[in-house]
Amino acid sequence: MRKIVKGNEPTELSQWKRRHPNGQYQDLSHIERQAISANCLKEQYYLCAYCCQRINDKNSHNEHIEAQSVAPNQTLNLLNIVASCNQYKQCGKAHGSKTIPLTPLMAECETELKFYISGEVKGITTRATDTIKILNLGKGNKALINKRKQLVDALIFMHGEYPEELQLLDDDLLQILMEEINQPQDGQFPDFAPILQNILRQFLKTR
């Protein structure tokens, strides 16, 4: 995950809420829903809030971190809405009404999940482990692990390094590589860029 910094809600939603003070998300038209989607995608640099794969307005949905059935008074709170991919039994499609203990609105989401070049992920804390299970981001999802590995490898090789050579790079070069990866192009990050950041950060910590 990558911490999401939420901004102001879109004008379309603000205006609708003034007209419908007792309304809920299910009452919104496609206009307000699309405005929320565009807002979330921009905030997230077009990455899924949970798995960090590239998404757009065609293959994502507005995801409530606290499920609508659990927190009906939070359905129109933009702080409770992120953009999630539409992958079957993964991320928002796996969430259901369960409580997510580690969310992408928490800074710790970047440090309590540990990713590996193999594509695997492990939780550093109990809440991280529980979150991985709830969102189906770990060993039960071989398709995601394989995709993550392939794209992480591609990003590493694109920058001219091999996994075994990362240990040989000094901190300055690793830092430069991380900074390059952390620069969005046209407001978008490539697939799984935060995961590569997570991996590179581990090499820095071993010094």
C-alpha cells in the first residue's frame, strides 16, 4: 500500500449533499459517482488503494473502507472512500463488510507490509497480517503474486539492476533509484511502484 492523502471533495458531491442532507451513497447519480472516482484516482496516482496495480475509471470502483452496511453515516464521507481495482475476490471485491485494521489512510501501511522480489508479501504486525487476508493480497492469490513479481522485476531491470546486485549498491545510488521511481509521470505511477519502493527501502535498512 501507499499512504493516500485525501483532499477536498468534488464540487458535484458537495452540491448534491446540500440538496440532499439525508442522502446516502446509494442515492447518488452516475454524475456524482464519477466525480468521486475521478477525485480518488487522482489522489492515488491511478493505483489501487490496496494492491497498488494501475487502475482507471473503467476497471475500478468507489470503495468504502468502512463498509456502507457497517457505517451508513459515513457513505458520503470522502475520507472513507478510495478507488479499488475490480479484481475478482481481491481488494474491494474481497473486503465485504469486514473491518480493515490497516488502511491506506494510515502512514504505517507503508511499513507494516513487507514485500519480496518473489512477489510474496508478509505482515510485520498482526493487523497487517489480518489486512492481507481480508483483502486477499497474499499467498492465497497466486495470480497477484505472479503479476507482482513480473512487474517488480520489469521495474528493476528497467533501471539497469538485477536483484542480487542491489546489495552491492551504496546508499546514495539506492536513494536516487527510489527517488526516480517515486516521480509520477502525467500524474500516474506505474503498476506496483510503491511495492518496489518497499523492497528497495529494505536494502537501505540493512546497511
